[in-house]
Amino acid sequence: MKKCLSLLVVLFVTALALKADFLELERKKAIEEGKLILLSVEKEGCPYCLKMQKEIFSDPQFNQRVLQQYVHVSIIQNDFDLPEKLHVKYFPTNLVLAPSDLSVIDEFAGYMTPKSFLELLDEVSMQSKHGGSISR
């Protein structure tokens, strides 16, 4: 019984540590691959979140385009403890983060068509690579 309880405690602590460090793992991956981080923050049961998942992130053609320039991380807001600067009010919200310090480069709130979404991601990526400012 003690072994089972100890094992459960270890698994719980490990799960908490992984949740806290998930952005750090993605940050390292993005630096290694020379990409930006695309953090999609969703809310459970959100119809627009599901629509974006289906039309963009689950579609191989669109997903491949996203993954050429970004390390994509999709989370349900209540499942992870986000740093204060990354809290969002509207769903879905897609944040483009700089891998160097996880600062927000740009933010897109709400549903977007696949074409519009990819155009915005291309623009942000191009501006970021050329050191330009991003304005809307």
C-alpha cells in the first residue's frame, strides 16, 4: 500500500513539473529548429476552437504550412498554468512567442479562416526574420 501511495505521489509531482515546464521544452525545440512558437490557447467545448482545430491544425496541408515556420503548441487553458503575461480572455487565442524569452510577438484572438490565419502567420514570420516591427 505504501509503495502504491509513493508511486502516486511521484507521478503527481512529475505531472505537475511537466505542466510547468511545457513551454520551456518547446522553447528549446524552437531555438534548435530556428522557429517561432505558436501557442494556441483554447477552452474546452469552445465551438470556434474546435473549428480551427478541424480546419487548420488537423488538416495535413495547413498543418504542414504552420510547422514549416513554427513549433505549434495547443493547450486547453485550464489544463496548464500559463505565465501571467500569456493569459488570454478570448478563445481561441493564438500567440506567437519569441523562443529567446517567450515574449509575445503577436496575438490573434478568435476564429479565422485557414487562408487568413496562414497569411497572418506568414507575415509575422517574415517580419520577425527581418527584424521589423509588426503593426496592425
